[in-house]
Amino acid sequence: MPTNTAAWLTEKHGRFHLGEAAYPSPAADQVVVRNRAVAMNPLEWIIQVEGNLTYGWLDYPTILGSDTAGEIVEIGSGVTRFQVGDRVLGHAVGTDRDVTSAAEGTFQEYTVVLERLTAPIPQALPFEEAATLPLAVSTASCALFESAWLGLQHPSAHPAATGQTVLVWGGSTSVGSQAIQLAVAAGYEVITTASPRNVDSLRELGAALVFDYNSPTVEEDIIGALSSRTLAGAVSFGTTGAPACIRIAGASKGRRFVAIGTPPVSFAALADGRLATRARITAQLISSNIGMQVSARTRGVKLKYIFGSALKKTDVSLAIYRDFLPAALADGSYQIVPKPRVVGHGVGAIQDALDLQRKGVSAQKIVVTL
């Protein structure tokens, strides 16, 4: 049996420590992946530095990590789509409340992943590029296609035009880039926001209109653009996105629904470990959410935070990881954005990689190879 090494988070608000981990065995509907590249997400450093407001159900020590790309080394008895040796990307869900399994975190050499959250990747696609996709694709898919959020029609190679428009606030973020591509592949027009330097790249992803989110008139400009369109809903990323999307959706015709991917406050300052900082951010989070709810209700807008692994129990996971993404990656129609920035090798590099990710990156995804 192979040996396994992991980056363990041994306590709330602690640092990661290198140590041995058990080699994981797959359930009937799971595969074991030998991780070759893992990506960093805000989710992981937020769990690390916060640990109470979010994911308070986790038991310690634990292994975090959601994004992986590598080779399958073992399959469960019910797995039909894969064989040992297949190159894949996968979304691991070990931090979910109904899972809480260290074996299903990616910050280790071997990880258990659900078959329905795993997709084959082309031979020519580097693992470090493939690893940037899973959690972002899952989160965007939940926002767009799950009935609890926008409930749009699913993507396909030849989508029928719907005549409706999706607003993606924060199109150059990791999840925003996937939301643009997935919405376009589902037959929707996309209006998005970004900084001016990212306009051309988002148009290449299929966005019809890209607005500068720093412009003082950005909201009225988008409302003007939507005046002749039917809104299918809005998806928001970035701390300022949700309040803006509420106001825009409230002034538009169509579905007034905002799927929120980012809380209206930043958690980065929690890294200082001070109780006063924690109390201040907690108060800001509560007051900001109350303010958003009031704003939404007065405008007839519905809100819901996105939970990026909700698709693990629905047909949306199959529509994406089985029916759409493999072919789209194989024919090159699905772009790998943002591009990976490899910052180290081995599980011992994960803490430094998360520290770097927490400081903020633009149009990049921090990746560690294994």
C-alpha cells in the first residue's frame, strides 16, 4: 500500500504541519487520485484563519483542499466512467458538513473524490492547469444551474439561444471566468464587470459586454444596457458585488435573483489572530448582510449564498463533469482561466502558497505541484 503525506491543520487558527496520513480507500462511488497538482482557494485560508463563523463543524486535525488534478490509482466497485491510470481533475468535498473527511481533502498526496465530481482531462493538458478548475467550475455551476439558485438550462456543445442575459459581477475572478463560459455554453448572453486590463480576455470567454467595476457610473450603465434585455439572474463575486447586483436587478426586468459568491466583507485581516479584529469583522458581516436583505426586499430581489458543492447530490454534477466538461476540454472550446501560478512543489509548500493567495492575486490561480 502506498505511503501518504499530508499538510495537516491540527487546530483552529493554526498553521499547517507536514505529517503522515493513511492511504484512503474509495467507497463504491469514489476514486482515489494520486494528486499531481492542487490549487489554493480563499475557502481554505478563510477556514484556517477564521474557523468559527465558517465551517465550525470541522474536527481537528483535518486536511483541507478542494482542487486536484492527477491520475486515478484505485476505483470504487460502482465506478463505471474511469479506469486506473486515467488523467483527471476532481472536486474534493472533505470539508462539507455531511462529509468531514480528511481522506477527501486535496492537501495530501492521495485523495478520495466522488466519481460524479471527477472529469477526464486531455493528455496534452498540464495537471497544474487542470487543477485550477474544479471548485470554481462547481461553484459557478451551482449558481447558474441548480434550482435553488438561477436554475438555468444546462450547457452543451451546441446550445439554443435563450434570449436572456446573465449578469456576472467579477468576471475576471476564478469563479467568474467559469460562470461566463458556462452561461454562454448554456445559451445565455453575459454582461460582466472587470478592470479595464481584463476586458479583452473576458470578451474572448464570450462576454457580450464588459463594464469597469471601478467606474462611478457602472451601475447605471449596466441598468441602461439591461433596459432592452431580459435578466435571467445575477451572480456576484467580490465584496462589493452583491449590493451592486441587488440594485441592478431591482431596476431590471426578468428574474430578480442574485446568487452571492462572496460575503460583503473581507476576512483577510483575521490572520492577525486578534479577538478585536474578529469581533469587528463579525459585526461588519452581520450588519452588511442585514443591509443587503433590507435592500433586496425593498426592490423585490431574492438573495442566496452559493454553496459550491451542492451539486454533488444532483444531476447538475453529471451535466457538468460527465456530459459537458470532458468534451469541452478535449476540443479546446473551454478555456483554462485564470492561468496557474505554480509557487512550490510538495505538500510542504501549501502553507506558503495559501499565505500568498490570502495577500491577493489577480487573474491567476495559486498552484502547488506534487
